[in-house]
Amino acid sequence: MDYQPPPFFSRGPAPLVRLGFFVSLAVLLMVLDARFRYAESIREVVAVLAYPLQRAALAPGELLGAAADFFTTQVALKQENEQLKAKDLLAASDLLTLESLRAENAQLRRLFDARARIPRPSTLAEILYQGRDPFSRKVIIDKGGQQGVEPGQAVIDDVGVVGQVTRVHPFLAEVTLITDKEQRTPVEVVRNGLRAVIYGGGDKGTLDLSYTAANADVQADDLLVTSGIDGTYPPGLPVARVTKIERDAAYSFAKITCIPAAGTDQNRQVLVLAREAGLPPPPVDAEPRAAGGTPKQKRAKKRE
Amino acid sequence: MAYFEQPERILLPVKVSYMALTVVLALLFNLMPWNDLVGVPDMAALVLAFWCVHQPRKMGIGIAWLVGLVMDAGNGALLGQHAFAYAFLAFGAIALHRRILWFSLWQQAAHVLPLLLASQALMLGVRLAAGGAFPGPMYFAGSLTAAALWPTATFLLLLPQRRPESVDENRPL
């Protein structure tokens, strides 16, 4: 016959046992998340629970911003107005030629029997905050699955590509910036059409044009735009500008450093571009993957 | 600080709802848009460690794990990374809880600092293993500020328990 302590002494399993249980649970989750992406449904549930907290956490900042807006001086407003007028004037002349160019372009495309490019539907979103994760460069935007945001969509600002939607919650979405270490963007050099893949530089806020041959025709101050061959980004959006090129005979690749064209760290308003409809399906992979071009998947494709 | 720790006061029993409120407030603090500010303390870790030291029966590894999960989902970090670190932190704090309260507040902070640093180091190790980049030594500055906040946190978090049980007109406080 075994003796048990009276029930008011029982304290459940020992701390070490509990620690072992929860640590193995955490490790399981991390492996599922990092390697197999099975943990998305769990993440979604927790994210929905955390959503009110997230919104509440943003309230003080928004209130402060509103107060600052209220006290904007008239001088500042007037200055901004003048600047905008000047900018408008400049843009107007471009706009006049744009219409005729667009018509001409459509006609030429028809002539070449090319598929007419339909302007993509887009969603205006606001960056809520930068994820408090020093290991990656991600921002959270205020539009999610309910507003039609899907993983893999391109995110741009008024100057160029900011990043790509990598995870969608019902009311929020995570955007991985092009400067993230895991993010790759297919680009081409405007000057000569040379295609390459640009890699995020991580913490430095720069980009690297890796695996470009040492004798490739890339010069400092070259503008890199999206090539559009991936079907994710529309072609021709500015991505980065080359700042420094190091060619070392010891390596077969040049080390090319670029700075992002878009204000990846500054702007609050961004545009989420819908993916182009009617593209032919991508070639069948060895293993079925969900639609979308998350950075992991893109890297995997590059390796193949 | 000495005025309220010298005569050992008998505290009122803690309210679980108050503990929950402080944890939620700490999470709220952590989810605020801090962007790239260096040395922002991890309030959730601090509050969890505090309750694990003061109320090891009511706060435990499981709750710390759950709070960590919310942190991960809210920040887009690797799912389970904070949960892992907080579970260790809670275990360490519970292991220390009999010893730590014999010391003065700053000495207590010195006990908590290694715990906080270790939990951050665990997260760093996990992320490096998952292919992240080292974010620089200033990554650990958050733990220093959090440990420096320990005396303040002790004062604030124990305030409701310091109220007199019955209000006495002739006694201050």
C-alpha cells in the first residue's frame, strides 16, 4: 500500500519537470516554425488574441502624433504647401506625356501580341510598428487578410520597393523589408538590363548584389529596378542604387553594396500591390508548397 | 528604499487579478512601437521574474511560457523563442526565490541580472541557430536597464499589498 501526502501538500510536478515539459514544447514549436512552417495556425490564434493588446499599445503613440499634428505651425504648413506645389508642377509635365506614352505603349504591345498589362489593384496600408525582433527587419502594417492582403505581395512606397508581405494575420500583416538578411529580390540594372538577385544586408540597412561575376558590367550609382520575371513584383520598380563595388581577383564574384531606393525605415504609408492574375502556374516542385514567394521559398528555388 | 524594508512588514495576500493586470501591462509596454531604440527593457521578463520570486506558487513556468508565446506572435519573431527563454527565466527565478529576498533591493537586482542576461543569450543562441545575424552587443543593454528597474518594480508591484487591512483614522498611510 502506498502512502500519499495529504492533498493540501501537493504542489504538482517539480519545477524541473515543468521546465523540461515547457522547454521541449517551445523547441518543438521553434522547429516547426523555422523548418516546416506548420506552426502558422497556432501563431494565427495567438496573434488574434494579441491583436487588442497590439492596438492598445499603439494608442499612446498615436495620441502623441495627433497632438503634434494639432500644434503644427502655420509656417511649416505653408512651406510644405509651396514645396508640394512646386513638385506638382514638375509632375504635371511628366503626367501629360505619360498619357500619350501609355496609349502608344498599349498599341505597341498589341502589335507585339503581348499581354496587356492591367494596372494592379493595390491597398494603401500604414506601418504600425517595427517588430521588436533585433534579428530580422520586419514591419507590421494595419491591413490583413480581411482587407485582401496575401502572403507574397509586393509592398512599395512612393519611391520604390519596400518589401514583401510574408505573413498575414486577420487584421495585420508582416512585411519583410528588402534589407532583411533572408530577403531576396530579383532585379535588373537599368543601364544595360543585366539581371541579378539582390540580397538584404541585415542590420546595416544596405543590400548586396551577391553572386555577380567580377567582370559584370555594374558601375557605381547604377539604378537597380525589379525585373519582374518572378511574377511577384511588377517590373521597373526602383529597388536600390549601387554605392560601392569591390572587385578582388581572389574571388570570382564582385562585392557590390547598394542602398535601398525606397525609405525602408522612414515612411509610414505604403502600398500593397496585388499579385498579377492569370500568370501561368509555376513549374511543379518536388514538394508541394503554398502559393507565395516567402523568402525561404525563394532561397530554396535559387539553390535548385 | 530602506524605509520600507527595514521593519519587515507583513504584506496582504496578493490578488491574482492584480498579478494578471501587471503582466498584461508589461506585455503592452513590450508591444509599443520602440523601433530601434537601444536599451528598452523587456518589461514582461522583469514582471515575470518578479512574480516568480515573490509568488512562486501563483506564478510559474507555464504562465511565463504563454506570455512568451504572445510576445513571439506579436513581434513576428520565431514562434517559441520568447516562450523558451521565459520558461528558463521563470525556472531560474523560482530556484532563487528562497535566497534572493534576504538581500537588499540592489543586491536582488544583481541576482536578477544574470537571469535576464541568460534568457537573452538563449534567445540569441536560438536565433543564430535558425540563421539570424548577430545584432551587436547593445542587444544586451535591455537586460541592464531591466535589472536597474528592479527596485522601482518591487516598490510599485508590492504597493497594493502594503495597504493597511483596515483603515485607521489615527494612523498615517
